[in-house]
Amino acid sequence: MTNIKDHITLLLIDDDEDDRMFFEESAKEVDKNIECILIPDCPGALDYLKDNNSIVPDYIFLDLRMPGYSGKKCLEEIASEERLKDVPVIIYTTSTDEEDANELKSLGASHFVSKPINPSEIYYMISQIINDKWK
């Protein structure tokens, strides 16, 4: 286990309950001090992120394909928020489309990561992102 800093906050926006659970379990394995905020949809995440009383996360992981409100639209709204301008947004999706990746990076995404399929891959991804300081 790596002790990254006293406190780090990850926000995951993902409609899949299992993916949220595996993400949080893996993050806690990387470092017990990591706090995960798990939100199942973009409108809920945007309400949270636009609330000046909420914690600004260190990293935002955003699923691209969600019903009703796309990750792309959510990314555009996150990128327009002044208080979030320094927070890396990592697109966390099953898509491997290079055109999607390029478009999303042009809209403000820091990285485009294909969703890992098992907890050990999620652990590795979170560890790499946090330890490489993708800010």
C-alpha cells in the first residue's frame, strides 16, 4: 500500500453499480485514506460539483456512455466550471474509439482510459493515475 498523502478524493460518475463498487474497493486497496464519492448519473454529479459547499475532488472519473445524459455533455459542463478547472477528468469507459478519445481531450478530458475488467486492473489504473500525478 502506498501512502500518497493524508487525504485524496476521487469522484466516480458511473451508472453501473458493480463498477462503482469495484472502483471504491480498489481505491481503498491503493490507499486507505482515499475517499471515493460515487455518483450514478451526470445530473447528480453536476449538482454535487456545482455546490460550492461540496469537496472539490482531486480526480474525476467519468463514464462516457450512460443513459439519459451523456458523459460528453457532462464533461463539457465540468470543463466550464471555474472551481473545477484544475481537476483532471479521466474518461473511464468501455469505448476504445480513438476519435472519441481525441474529441474528449479537446473538450477538456485529461486522459481516456478503457475500463478495466477486473479489480486488480482497476487497482493498477488508480495507482498509476494517482502516483503519476495526472494533474
